[in-house]
Amino acid sequence: MKHNLLFVVRTLSILLFFHASVSAQNLGVYPTTLDFQLGGGQSESKVINLSNNSGDKVQFRIYLNDWVRDSSGGHAYYEPFTTPRSCAGWLNIDKNFIELQPGEATQLTVQMTVPADVEATKGMKWAMLFIETIEENVKRNDVSAEASVRNLLRVGVHVYETPPSLTEKGIQVVDLKANPELQFAYDLICKNTGDIMIECKAYLELTSEKGESTKLDFIEFPMFPDQVRYVTFELPKNLEDGKYNVLGVLDAGEDIPLEAVESTINLKTTPTKE
């Protein structure tokens, strides 16, 4: 099916994820993740709480998008129910517009109904529910009143559907390569080989020919099933030139064996004198 790409977001300054409240405007959105675990033919409803603690009336519009996470962790958004792992078509939202007066709160009900067929539960599915504030500006003249709408703030609520029959967890370190764009940076290439989304953390440890070890800080990240992720590590600027043994480690929790890869690099940070 042809995908209808809407936009790609790589910075948290545009979208707010995993925050229970939007303090900048005293707006509350909780929770920001809905986890469903339904079998074929099953249905369940979950509630999102919205509150307006500001001094102004706030209007929200609510809508769904498909999304995927790319190899660097960025988000790409598509029209709903157009990607292979979308569950957007299984969701029913009881409101697509909400208006809250100052100090007012309400609830948004999200119902998921999984089709009663084998294909529906063969893999994990997901979607994004957006709650977006809008502001109505009314311009008046002698003839008519014209209203224009300006987007103000958008919060993404992650919606996941993981059938209970899916239990396999697995990870793989594919490779360790120099980053093609950043100097003195390396990419640990990881893959989720299991059936469900997993939370991972990775690190690099460098050992010089003198036996001195330098361990880089953990980087934490999620991976969808079948996803390949490039985790970029920038090397410390105070490392001496020379040969290093590099150990890259991927950790996805106690119930999954660690994955690791070793490589040797020649580090040369000092410019050559002419």
C-alpha cells in the first residue's frame, strides 16, 4: 500500500512526548501512553484525562496518525491506517473536539476493537493519537466576521497493541562502524529480533594499548519489532592518539542475554604537521 508521508519530527521542541502535563500552558494530558494487550475479536476502552489549569478557555482537536521510528530514533508520520503495523483503524475516539474553560477537566475515551482474524494478531501494532490545541481569532468588519485557526501546541499519545500470544524477546548487535557524518563518533548498529517492543540501553568501552579503559555513558532507547537502530556515540575529546579495542554492549533487561561486539580502531586526533 502506498504510504502518504505527512512529516518527520526529530526534535522534542516540536512535539511533547512522555510528559504527563504541559506546564508551559498549564494544560494536563495524562497518560501519554495507552498499552493494549488484546486477542482477536476483543475490545477494551481506556481513558485520557485532560485539564485546563490556565486562565483562558482552551480548545483541542483530536486525531490519529500512523507513525514509524527510523534508524536514528526520529519519528515519521503517515495518514492513519496506511502502514503495515498500524492499529489506527481499530480505534474509536468518543470526541474529536473538546473545549475546556479555565479550571475545567474532562476525559477522552479511546476504544480499541481487534478484528477476529489470525492476521490481526500476528504482530505488534501501534498508532499515535494527537491532542492539539487550537485558538480561534475573530476579525470583524462592517460586512462579516472572519475566523482563523492557529495551531498552538500538540501532545502525542502513543497507542500500542501487543497481542498476549506474542512473548518472544530478542536483540542483536549487527555491527560497529565509524559515523559517516561526525568525526570521532561511532555507530553501534542494533536490531530487535523479537515480537514485542523492548527498552534498551547501550554503551561503548574503549581500552588503550596501555590498558587504560574509558567507558562511555549509557544511551537508552526503545526498539520496535524488526527495527534496526543506529546508536551514535561521540568519543571523548581527551583520548590520546593510538590503537584502541572497542567493546560495544547492548542490554535489553535481565530476561534477555547481553549482546556485544568488539572492534579495533586507530584514533588520530592530532593534526599532521606539514
